[in-house]
Amino acid sequence: MKNCLAFLFSLLFIGANAQTTAKKAAETGITRPKLVVGIVIDQMRWDYLYRYYDVFKPTGGFKRFLNDGFSCENTFIPYTPTYTAAGHACVYTGSVPSIHGIMGNGWYDNIHRAEVYCADDSTVQVVGSGNLAAGAMSPRNMLTTTITDELRIASNFQSKVIGISLKDRGAILPAGHSANAAFWYDTKSGNFISSTYYMNVLPEWMQQFNSKKVVDSLYQLNWTPSLAREVYDQYCTDDDKPYEGKPFGTTTSAMPYDLSKYTGQDYGKIFTTPHGNTLLAEAAKTAVTSEHLGKGSATDFLTVSFSSPDAIGHTFGPNSWEQLDDYARLDETIGKFFDFLDATVGKGQWTVFLTADHAVAHVPGFMKENKLPAGTIDDGGLAKYMNQVLKEKFGRDNIITGIYNYQVYLNHPLINSSDLNEKDITRWIVDYTGKLDAVSISFPLSELMATPMNPMLKERFANSYLPSRSGDIQLVLKPGYMDGGPTGTTHGLWNPYDAHIPLLWYGWGIRKGKTNAETYMTDISATVAALLHIQMPNGCVGQVIEDVFK
Ligand SMILES: [Zn+2]
């Protein structure tokens, strides 16, 4: 009897103990947001946040980030070249081109002796369009995992990951290798498409979205100024400037622009208008609803990359009416997207970060007009000219394979088989290019560490040195100089105008505030990994930005 009672007591005790443990686990259990949204603005300067601050609306996206979220004010891209594909890869891998392998939008592969586009994959086919070239895409050239891959692994593939953008690279690289889907825009059909890497047929909901031809209704809206005349006068140069591009077949570069003439055709024109952002946001919302993102037991991840700011920025530049108008509208588009997420996923249930794949330089024409140092160089013409001179000196055609990402690639098979002196060729190229107006220094990449240079620059070049995909001689341009023509502008260099990007956080688990400490694009994935209590991507070199967390 005594023994029986003791047994009963011990059972009760074990039961109570188990209950306490379960309660404790529930109290201290790991919590996560239902959905993470990663927004990359293709081409956004950090200073737009404050330059346009008074234009942004309290109900828009940017003020919600700045006033209720966390801003890392001094975030830099820790490598060159600052191009779209490398930027998207860096944000989501926490790594740099020397490790993740995405050297730029394209590069020359020294092993296969061929030009490579970042998302090229000849083993897969287009899904959702007859445009074969637009669909032969996958993330296979990216050598590391992404934070989105790590979420899939950590949840035993229960987390859903979807990437979407007008640009293929803006959808494919962020979504990673193990994504459920990546969708991008086909300029021929006006459809969002995918590839057989992900699926064999578009989901029903995407087919329905495509059949609405939202692009045509957006063309009907034309592009008229959305702000009062005085606002443009306050923030911008005159609307019609000779150094602005004219992408809509007009004789001036002044708003308004007639877009209705493109209805039913020219589906690529949407890129260079703010309506491109609307189109993408509508497709992203449809993805959230139809795929039930944020509704499962595991955290889901949606990556959204807005491509239109890049097209508009390249054409008109940071001081144009068009760019201000685009950002005022983008602010509203993002604000409405947040309202949508509150309504579908739930207030306080989702986390978002916003950054840029790169920023942009002022238009060289604008700089010169204002007596500021700037200029252009034509790297295609430069390679051609140097090949002519090298032929006279060394007796062989095409000694230079090409210039990609401000790096001169030598034709090694030719140099070796013709027994040419590579050292002499390299020395001539370094001497010649080093004296060009646009160039501050040029050096053989194999001698990077021995070349006298600012240590920060050295680190950024080293971060993108991968012998199988890198060139032989690096050209470093003077500040304000770029590869370009008489109109528009570009990005791609180490300078703050290209490498200083916004980094904003908002929502579940995010503290209100800001830091002026230096942070890097590579820190984003490390920070998301810490927020989600999952492993960081397998090539990550970034650090957790602790200040971001509540
Ligand atoms: Zn660009």
C-alpha cells in the first residue's frame, strides 16, 4: 500500500513536472514572423530618403520605415563592381563576388572561354511564354546558398520561398537554389514567366494574372506628373535637358509621356515608367494571396525587386522630374503593399527589409553643367583601339578578349600558343590606360596586394577577385567618371554615389531607431539569419547588426 501510494505520488510529480516543462517551452519557445519580405530597389541612392523626405507621405512606405522601423544609415557595398546581379546575390548570400561567383550582370568565363550572363542556364526552358531566350534562366551560376535557401533547409522545406521582379536576375538570385518559384517579366509577351528549373507550367493564378494584361491598362494611364509643378521646381533640374534620354519616341525629354500608343505591343516600355512598380506590386500581392504566404506553420519568404527605378535612373538621372515622380509613386506603392500585408498576414506578423542592389552617379552632363568633375569613357571602343595597337606591336589580332566590369581580359590561349610575352602586353595596357583622362590607376589584378592604394579600395577589389571569372587588369576610374555616352548615367564603381545604399527594417522583431555605424550589404543575410534563428548562408562574410532587434 505504501509502495502503491509512493508510486502514485511519483506519477503525479512526473506529470506536474512535465506540465511545467511544456509551459516553460511555450513561454520561452522560439518565435518567428509569419512572413519575411525582402525588398530590393534596383538603383536607390541612400540620400533619396532625405532628399525626398518631405515628398514622402505618412501613409507611404519610406516614412513607415524611417519613423516606425530601423534605419542603418551608413550601409555600403563592400566590393566592386556595383551592378544589379552582384548586388542581389550579395544581399541574399551575405557574400561577395569572389565567393558567390556573381561577378556582375555578366562576365567572361576563363575556363569555358565564353561570355556568361549571370542567370544563364541552357539546360532549362521557358515556362509561360514563347520567348525561349527569356526563360533559359536559373540560379546555377551562383556558388553559395542564400538566406532563402537556409530558411528552406531549416524548416525541412516547409517554408515557402517565392522571388518576383521585372528583371530575371532580380527574381532568380534572391529566391535562391531551392525556391518554390521565381517569376520575372517577359518584354515580348507582357507576361510574368518562369523556367523549368522551378516548374513545368505556370500556376493557375499566375496564368489568370497574365491574362488580365495589367500592363495594357497601365499604358492607358500615360505618364503625367503626379506632383504639383512647384515640387519639381524645388527638387529637380528643368524637365527637358540635353543630357537626358528620350525612350518614348518624343523630341523632348519633358513630361507628360503618351504611353497609350504602346497598348498591345512594346511591353518592354513599362520598365522605364513608374507603372512598372505598380505592375510588380500587383503580381506580388497576387502571389501572397494565392500561395497563402504567411499562413502556414513555418515562416515564408517573399523577395520583391523593383526594377523600374533603375531604368528611369539610367535614362533621366537623380535630379530629373521623372526620378522624383517615380519615387513619390513608389513610396505610395510600398505603403499600399504594407497595408495589404497587414490585412492578409496580420499587423505585426511580418518583417520587411528594404535595400538597394546599388545606387547611381549623377549624370555626367549635369555635373559638367554645374562645374563639377565628371566624364565618360567608352570601354568597348577602348578595347578595340588597344587591340589595334597591340596587333602592330605583337603581330596578333584580338590579344584582348574584352573589357567587362572595368576589367581587361587577356586572350590567354592566343598569348600562350603564339608564345607572346604576357608581361610586356600587360605592362603596355597598364601604362596606356593609366594615362587616360578617365582613369586614376590601372593595375594587374594578380598584383593587387602589392599595388599602392587606399586599403578600403584594395579590400573591395579583393572581394571580387575570382581567377576563373575575373579579368587581368583592373581600371579604376576617377570619381564622377563612368562607362557611358552623351545622355543618362550609370553605376558600377566603389564610390559612395554607387556604393552607399539604404538599409531599412520594419515589423515583427524590429526595434524603432537608427544607427550611423558603418554596416555592409553582406550584413543583411547574417541579420535575417539571427532574427529567424537559422544558419547563415554558406558563403556569408557579414556580421549581425544587433541594434536592429527589439
Ligand atoms: Zn542599372
